[in-house]
Amino acid sequence: MLKCHLSKIMGEKRLKVSDVARDTGINRGTVTRLYNETATRVELEVIDTLCTYLNISVGELLEQQ
């Protein structure tokens, strides 16, 4: 199982789901599902785009539990 820290990271950077979706081109629904930790499948390209946009590593975004 993976834990997604997107909501925590976005909160620290004071970003909204709509900001991230607009700036990255990622579908708003996808960002929302990651934010709420309800996503069951995510493309690697989305993870890469989010990490680049937020200037973080994959390990900071996702944690194995």
C-alpha cells in the first residue's frame, strides 16, 4: 500500500487543486483523487510531472506502508 503526501505538500506550499491542475496540465479529477488518497491507479508520467512541479522526489510524494 502506498501513502500519498500530496495534500500535506500542497498545504505547505499553499497550493490549491485547481492551481496544480492548471499549471501541470494534469486532469483536475486525477489531482483530486491523489489529494484525497482515493486513486487506485496513477500513470508514472503524472507522478513525474507532480514531482517536477513541486520540486520534490518520488519518495517525498509517495511512501510505502
